[in-house]
Amino acid sequence: MSAGGKGDAVARVKGDREPVICGVCRRRANTGFGWAGKQGRPVLWLCDSPECGRAARSVYEMPTIELDRYEQRARDAAGERAGAFLDAIGKTDLATLTPEEWATFLQQVVVGFEDELRRMLLARTAPF
């Protein structure tokens, strides 16, 4: 398949015979469920999120360049979410965060990315 073509996105997140990471949100694929479209095709493994199950087909068929754009938008939204947390606690210097604040900040980034990526994929929000 040519660079940026259909199926390239799947090549980045599948290929293992056993589930490793969710092909939609990048969480741990712990269910044993996946999407392949038809028998014999590589499997896009899924986590336990119902939203990832609903988005699997579109992600499976999505060109890499389009998925990259969704991921970039989700990354930016997660950064905004983490920044809002810092604003709420009145801190801007990461070195001054307590261990609990640091964990919450990181959770805002990671979970924010997962949530936003799933939301945009399900809404088919244009990534540009």
C-alpha cells in the first residue's frame, strides 16, 4: 500500500496476533475484540470502550494522513484540558506540582487525548 493510503493507519496499530493497544484510542487492548472487516485481514484490536468499538470500522479504513490529523487535534485538545487544570489550581510551573497534582495533570493529557480522539472520530469532525 502506498504511503498515506487506506490501511496504512491499521499497519501502525495492529499486526500482533494478540491484543496489545487499542487501534482507536491507544489504550491497552484488553478485551480480545477487534475489527478486521473480513477474515484474513489484519486485526485492529480494541479496548473496553464502547465508543472505540463504534469507531473501529472508520479508523480501520482511514488513510494514515487523516488519522494523523485527528490525533493532532486530539493532542491539542488534551493540552488545553491540562492547561485548564493548571489554571484551576493556579500553577504554571510544572516543577512546583505536588505528586498528586502531577498525576492529575498527566491524567488530563492522556485521558483528554483518548476522549477527544474518540469524540471526533465518532462525530466524524473534520480534522482540518
